[in-house]
Amino acid sequence: MPIVAIEPRATSVEVEVGTALLDAIVAAGREIEASCGGEGTCGQCRVQVSNGAVEYVPRGYLDPSELEQGWVLACSSRVVEDIAVRMEDESERRAVAPAGDLGRGGAHSDSSEPLSVKRLLQVEEPSQENSFSDLERIERALADGAEPISLSCDLDTLRGLAAALRRGAHRVSVTLARAESGSAAELTRIEPGDTTSRSFGLAIDVGTTTCAAHLVDLVENRILATGAEYNQQSTRGLDIISRINYAKTPKRQAELRQLVLETLNSVIDELCRQSRVATDDIDHASIAGNTTMTHLLLGLDPEHIRLEPYTPTVNAPPLLRGYEVGLHLHRNALVTYAPGVGSYVGGDITAGLLQTALASEREEISLFLDVGTNGEIVVGNGEWLMACAASAGPAFEGRGVRCGMRADAGAIERVHVDPNSGRAEVSVIGGGGPKGICGSGVIDLLAELWSVGLIDSAGRFADSLGGELLRKDDGPGRNAAYIVVPAKASASGQDILFDERDIQSLLRTKAAVYGACSFMLKSIGLGFGAVKRVYVAGGFGRFLDLEKSITIGLLPDLPLESFVYLGNSSLAGAHAMLTRRAARMRVRELADRVTYLELNVSPAYMDEYTAALFLPHTDLEQFPSVKRTMKGTARE
Amino acid sequence: MPIVAIEPRATSVEVEVGTALLDAIVAAGREIEASCGGEGTCGQCRVQVSNGAVEYVPRGYLDPSELEQGWVLACSSRVVEDIAVRMEDESERRAVAPAGDLGRGGAHSDSSEPLSVKRLLQVEEPSQENSFSDLERIERALADGAEPISLSCDLDTLRGLAAALRRGAHRVSVTLARAESGSAAELTRIEPGDTTSRSFGLAIDVGTTTCAAHLVDLVENRILATGAEYNQQSTRGLDIISRINYAKTPKRQAELRQLVLETLNSVIDELCRQSRVATDDIDHASIAGNTTMTHLLLGLDPEHIRLEPYTPTVNAPPLLRGYEVGLHLHRNALVTYAPGVGSYVGGDITAGLLQTALASEREEISLFLDVGTNGEIVVGNGEWLMACAASAGPAFEGRGVRCGMRADAGAIERVHVDPNSGRAEVSVIGGGGPKGICGSGVIDLLAELWSVGLIDSAGRFADSLGGELLRKDDGPGRNAAYIVVPAKASASGQDILFDERDIQSLLRTKAAVYGACSFMLKSIGLGFGAVKRVYVAGGFGRFLDLEKSITIGLLPDLPLESFVYLGNSSLAGAHAMLTRRAARMRVRELADRVTYLELNVSPAYMDEYTAALFLPHTDLEQFPSVKRTMKGTARE
């Protein structure tokens, strides 16, 4: 088994091949920060590999220059051989973090400044000499000798003042909404005694298919738990447009609102249960979602998003409160949103951009692809930003595919198809019998089946495919299906299947994304050659295979080092906004800067889309490395 | 009948003796502003008497110098002889109004600036080129070419945006909360089409005994209707302390809150009915009340107001909303309060001070007396202000007196007792048979009965009183009662009575007020001689008789021209705050400036109180003019 040697304070540990480096370091008894729990979304577990190499999946937290120097995130690295790594201590880390770049990194790039802060106050007791009211004495304690400022508060908070002060012997914890845009200071909560160690926040990504959240300790600036569930609205339409079509009456809008609230509240309740946190101690929720999801969550009529000229009620919702929104939070909790750009480029995209350096580059042009149920693409640099949206469908999120599932335990995330037998060899998240296939597994499967010639460029099964690999007797309306895992090896005791409809669905999805990128670049007279970096966000599994994504024509055929896989950048961006003032300022600036390009009105986009409906593309010249493989040449 | 000649544009009219000058002017077909409906609370109906004289009751809207020049309020003047009056036109009026003095006058001293403003917007329609959200387009329409500012709004308002814009063909009326203390602009309402002519406000005085309100047209800056009702809480205690004692459980606090809400909502509903205004069109309520009433209305536990060291939860409640407070207003209506000074000097007093020049005088010392259920006294000038409170009781508001009633139609407001027969001659508000006696009637009655020797200085009936004037057979526990109006002449067919308990109650009330004034002045080494002006506010009838108030020892024995009767100055102050930004600023400054003096802890106050429990006082030297009358000398 490989040995991991850790500096400073030489420690070493022997681990199995494939062990996450983070686990190895923890096994060695060393302290390492990873506030996201090893999900690759906090950027804290940076280590430098000084000897040997690891299998690393880039997360967008490290500069190319840092990568060259061997820096990796321990959570996203697998140990495959003997290595030596160097951990940074707190002081070193600050020096290494790219100064002034808000686009990158997690909590380490500036200090924590949540929008909601809790303070312990020793309030003066009233006396004949100090005849100030309860509220005035709190204002004076806050001012601490300076000129007191007037606090605003709601009536329920006001009603609790007298009892809280007296129950706490005038030692109280007050929660204040930080004034960021000239608004007066607001008291949102008062509790007797010292509860300042208990202030929590939620970063929430409301996706069309999946809702995900981090529960964050705002005092320690640490992710306590992470969870996700399928959006219950999916039963009322898999994509945005069908969701809007469903929401045609106020009653149905209320129903859809209820469904997403149930989804989110179920995630929140579970996170709180795991972390032993009361939902009432959640003081702030930072939400990122596409514009339609935002409208449906807030009970806003989404109709005009669908109708020309595609007008949302709101792109940047104002500051709202827990009791208004209906989430399981403190009644007065602040609810903030990542601002959207327009009807089809929402706050999930601006939040995602926070996780990239795209909008900070001097001249280099980068591409940002968020492949969720809708595919959104941003192209630009520090000078200009352009965005568009392509209706992709939820295939890469494990929906709309026969045996699809989220990248949870039991999901097939890697597939290799044996060229001789045609049988699939799968690797399953968490090991054991597979339950279904997640996004990265589906991409692998498609790429492998095509590579070994079991499907053709149009996505049809080859005539050679048959026998025990193909199931044909599958009821009316269903066509032939490739057996990925036979019933006897699956967790459910049922065949895990992949059929031609699944393939067509995946082809449409990847064509929408690739076609949109291609169209955007052509619209400004550029091609993929001008793109220096591609940020890939989305609901794929944890480990996206770039080569196979290129093989199927989802991603452009660029050098592998151009790609940065961000994971759920919408959630990571919502987290940044939850804890960092600079991120809250930056995301508003980003939303203002992006110019939206409408695809619906463009026949040129339809041409690009149609051309991309093949594996990898009708124009093989766009995929030189794939073309070389097809010719039997070794890939470079 | 006397003739009233009116300049400019010579008009004349002949009216009966006793006609209000305001009615005479209206009868002459002339336009005159009196937005309070002739209640003496708006200060608008100023006219100059250039020939002859009127019977005038000062309202505190005119300077002594103006009074000398013959200026009067037409509503508070009665025609008794031929006169010539000069009306000011709009341009003249502005010149006459005392510049820069916020303490005085109604709507004429600065232009209307309500806290809530309505604007008609022509919002740009969305298009492929203008892809801004509904909220953004509203922000841009508001900015009118300048840099748009971010509007905040609540979720319900946000939900109405899309439909309002489209129903109104993008012509909408938006209601905005004016940002006065650095807070961001807030959209509180949006309606399709032009509704800018409909924006209403309420000025509310929440008294311990009586609740009164003006319904104000905020667009035309005009009082539409005025109304009052007894506070339904009175059944749970007549004064503040008994009300607080009752409110000892959260359930009872809720009950008291409900009672005052029912009272106020009944007044509001009636005002709206009279004026054909929907309660939903009320955008702002400006409330003045004593600290206990404020706590009970807001559902705040009043207990610590009663317990040493007498600490309210809040003196200056933050900006609240209609839905929080529970009044019949628009859900998002702004609810603001006149700030109080402390537990026993509340917002009703600071609002009342707005109606005086007391706090603006260079050196002259003035006294402000608010004789409601609690008696509050303020003394000071432009340099210093001191206040105290005396538990007076509701006798002068028509409560706690056997046949007492509010100064409504049917109330006896004037009494003359014939020295020979001992019979009372009464004048009744609105004429007809009397129903009861209001505050000014009670003062008259007490003074007259004492003057003719039917009661002694301790308030006991004289032995000479008897026969048909006295009723003795009045059940157990009740003592002898003077028959003010016999059953056959009263509206109810029952005797209108005045008994020794009533007298004791009145003596305690007037002793509390006079004793407090005396104590305050002595505490700073002054006597009544230092006082140049006395402002009298309170729930008396419309026409308080100063001489009789002095006779009973309620008011100090100062020259009559020193007194200014303000009427319900708390309501008038709330009205000023509703419509004028300067008044809102000023009232906060006043609350900050007043120093509170606690009477409860002072034995010296008890001495002053006890000495004042006689008619007019144990120390007759303090009442030289009364003393001269007693000796049979003609009063000067």
C-alpha cells in the first residue's frame, strides 16, 4: 500500500490505493480544515504534493500556477502511489491565497462577514438615574460609549425585549442585520444570556431537478452538513418550460411553491437534525437558483418568463424574511438571493461565476458552462461578459434517463465497456450493488458504447449488439435497451438499463450545450480556439471524465488542462455570499455586467444545435483528438 | 342681528348672535380653509377682525402679537356684534405665518410632506431590447433618467407587480415610504392605473379614556372627518395604574390590546364610511398616546412601567406596519408614533408640545398642562424642558363622574347657577335636552356651586342646599346629589346629578395637576409669577372657561391673556407628524430634550397636592383674584 509522508512535523501513514488524500491526512492524526466535509466546495484543504503524484480532479480553487507547483485540494485527490505532501499552516495559507481575487476560493480569501451578526451585550440595568427604555438601553450598550443609533425592529421582537433583558439579568444576545446598503441597523432577535456561539446560516441551491444546501456555522465559519434532494416539483414537469406551463393558475403556483418548500424544508430539517441545530437558530439563508425556480419559490407568477419578450417579475429579489418565504428558519431570518441576469440566466449562474476567475481575466477569454436541467453558458473576460441559455433537459442530473439517479451512494459514476465482450464494468459510489446511473456514469456509458462501436454516431444500437447484452421484451412504446448491470448484480434486483430514448435525450442535451457555446463564440467572430479556460459546473457526479465528455461532444475538444470542474458552483457561490461581504458586493456587479443573448430568435443557433446532434458532431474537424482515436491513432 | 362684513371683495352677511364666525363666512358664500372641520385643530381659518370684536377662544395657533392685531381663528370665534373681518388669501397667509417656527400652527406653516407618497408612473414596456425585470423597470421609471435606486419591498407586494403592470397597461400608481433616516426606498404598494388621488392618513390620539382620530386626505392635505370614542379598555380600569394591574397576564394583555383595537377600528371604520374611503387606501397612521396606552396597543407587557424604576420597553417605537399593529389600514401602511420621554410622559405630550411655542422661546418660561386621565406638566423654554406626571383621573374627560360624558352632542358644556334660586341654567352642545355633563360643564358647575355658596371649600354641600335641588334617596353607598337638570328636562328622562363623590374626585384631579405645577416650579426655585404663558391641553369640552378653572384652583391665578387653550393637542400633533416632515423631526428632538421629574419619590409633592385639595386652595394668597371675589370685590 502507498505511504503518505506529511510535512511539516513529519508524519506518515500507509493507505489503500484510491484513498482520498484528505482521509489519509486525517488518518495520520493531522488537523486539516475542510469545512464542506470533503465535498470540494470550500477550497480549504489545500496541500502541496512535493514528491510523487496524485489523481486530482480540479475544483477551480487553484490557479494554474499553483497547480504547477503541486498544490491540490486534499479532498479531491486520490492516493495512487507513495507521496510526500506539505500542509500549509494558517499564516502560510494567507500568503498563498491569491490576493484580491474574489472570484476564486472559499472562506480563506477574506475573513467571515455574515449579513447577520450576533453580539453579547451587558445592558445597563434601569434605575432612577438611568430611566432609558429597554430599547434605548440596548441601543446604548451597542454604541458602547459612542452616539447610540436608532435600531429598527418588528413588533414581535419588540414584544420580547422586556422579558429577555430580565430573564438574562440584562446580559443578552442580540442578532443584528448588518446594514450594507445604507439601511438602518435592525434588531432581528434578542435572547437572554450568551447564545453568541449559536448563529447558523444556510446556503441553498434551488435547482430545477435538485435542491442542495449547506448548513453553516456563522460563528466558526464552517460547513456543518450538506444535503440534497430531488425537487418535488419535478412531478409537475421535468424542465423549466413545462413547470411554467403547469403554473398557469394561482392555485397551481401555490402548489408548486408548496412542493419546493417541502423539498427545501426536508433538506433543512435533515441538516439540522444531523448537526443538532434548531431551525430557529438559522439567521440567514442565501439562495441561488434560476429565475423560474426563484419565482416559483416566492410564489411569483412565472408566466411572463415564458412569453415573449421573456420578462421576469424580479431578477434581484429584495431582502426578505423567513416568515415571508416559508422556509424553516428563524421568523426574522434574512433571506437573500443571488441576483439573476434575466429570465433564463439566473442567480445560480452569477453565484457560479463567483467561483471562477472568468470575469477578472485581463484578456484571456473563458467559457463557463452550467449543465443542469437548463444549460447556461457565459463567455467573456474582465472587460465583457455574455450569456445565453439552452434548454438542455435533466439527463445529466439523473432525471429523464430510464435508470438515472443523483450522484448519491449506489450510483454508477464510472463505466468501462469491454471492447471484446461488450459488457460494462461499473464503479459505484460507496461500493456495493448499483441502484442506478448518475450524470458522470451516463457520460461514460455513452462514450464507451460509441467507442467500442455498440452505438453509431446517430445514437442507434449497432446490429452487432444483442444476446444477453440487449433486452427487447420491454413492453409497448419502449425500445431496445442495453443491460448495464443485470438484475442479479443490481441493488434492486432489476436490470439497470440504457435505451435508445435515453441516448436521444442525452444527444439533445449535449447538442443544446455545445451548440450554444459554438453559437455564442461565432456571434462575436471567435471559435473555440480563442478559449483559454473552460469552467464546467453542474449536476454531474463527483468525478466528471473530461475525455469522455469530449468524446460524446458535450465539451469542446480542447487540451484537458483548459478545463476546471467546479461541481455545484451555484451552491458554493451561495455559500460565499452567506459568509463574505465581498462576495455579496461582487455578485451584484457580475449580474449588472452580463449581457444576455437570446437563442430562441436565432436560426443560426438551430443550425449549431442540429449539427451537434451526433456523436461527437457532424463536423469531425471540430473534434480532432476524437477523430484521431477513431482512426486508431493514439490519443495525445 | 349683527352684520359681518368680509374683505377683500366686500361681502356681507347677517347672522344670529352666537353664530360661529366660520359659519358666517361660509354663509356669505366665501371660501375658507378649515381642514379640521371647525374643530380648532388645524389653525387654517385665520381671519383678522378689523372692526368690532368677537368672542374668541384661543387655540394656540396665533402669536400674542397676532392676537393684538385682531387675528383669530374663525372656527373659535362667535359673532356677538357687527364686525368687519379681513380674510387672507393664500399668498398673504404664507407671509403671515411665523417663519421657521415648527411649534405652532397647522398645515400652513410648511408644505405637506407625508411619510408615504404615491406616484403615477409610466413604466416602459418590456421588449427584446428592454429586457429588464418588472421591478427594474419600475425602478428606472422612478429614477426618470437618473441612476435607478434599488427598491425594497415585501413579498406580497412583489407578488402583485406583474399583474398590476399588465392590468394598467404599464401605467401604475406606486406608494413609496419616504426614506427619512438613511433607509432605502421602499415600495409598499402598486396599483394599476392612476389612483394617485387616493392616499389617506390617520392621525390618532390613543387616550386612557378617549381615542380620537382625524382621517386625512394626504394628497389634498385636508382633514376629511374627525371622530372619537371612549376607550373600551376603560371597563378594565379607569386609569393607567389600574389598567397595568389588570394586564398582569399575557392573556389579559391580549384582551386589552383587542379592546383598544376595537375602539380604534370602530372610529376608523366610521370615519371611512363618512368619507367614502376604503380602509385599504390608508397608507399611514401617525399615533400619539401615553406610554402605557402605546404598550397596550402594541401588546407590550406594561408591568415595568408600574414597577420601580418605571421602565418602559420602548419610548419611540420603530416604524411598524399595518398588518403588525392590527389597525384597519392597508396591510403595508406605515405606523409611526410620537416618541415618549418616559413611562409617564408619553408621545401624547411631545405631540402636544408641537402645538406650542414653549420649547422655542428664548427666555420666557411657559407651562404646558395636559389634563387627561393622567395630568402631565411640562415647564421650560428654548433652553431647558422639564416634565412630570400626576395621576389625575378621568373626571375632566367625563368619566369617573356620575353623569359625565364626552363633549359630544347632548353634553352640558356651560353652567350658570342662579345665586337666588340655586338652580342651574345649562347650555348643551347641539341644543336640545341634555344627556350628561362634559369636562367644561363640570368645571363650570363646581365653580358656580362654590361661588354661590352651595358647596364649601372642602367640597361638601352646604346645609342651605335642599328641597327640590337635592336628591337624597339614592340607594345605599350613594350620598346626596345636586340635581343639575331634573328628569323632565333631560334627554334620558332621568335626573342629571352631581354628588359629593363627583366633587371629591374633581378636587383630587385638580389638586394633582395644580400641585404638580407648583412642585415643578418650586423645584427650580420659581413660582407661578415666573410663568409668562400657560398652554392648556386636554379632554375638556370645546370651550373651557378660564376664569372658572381658576376659581376651582385647577389653573393658576394668572392674567387671562396668559392662557392658550389647545384642545386635543395630542391629536393635532399626530396630525402635524402625519403631514409634515419638519414636525416628525421636531418631535424627536423634543423627546430628547425633556428631563423627567419623578413625583412619586417626593414628599414635597404630597405637601403641594394636599394643600390644593380645597376650593380654590388652602393658601388663598395664591389666588388673589378669587380671594377678591370672595370678599365681594369686583373681579378685575
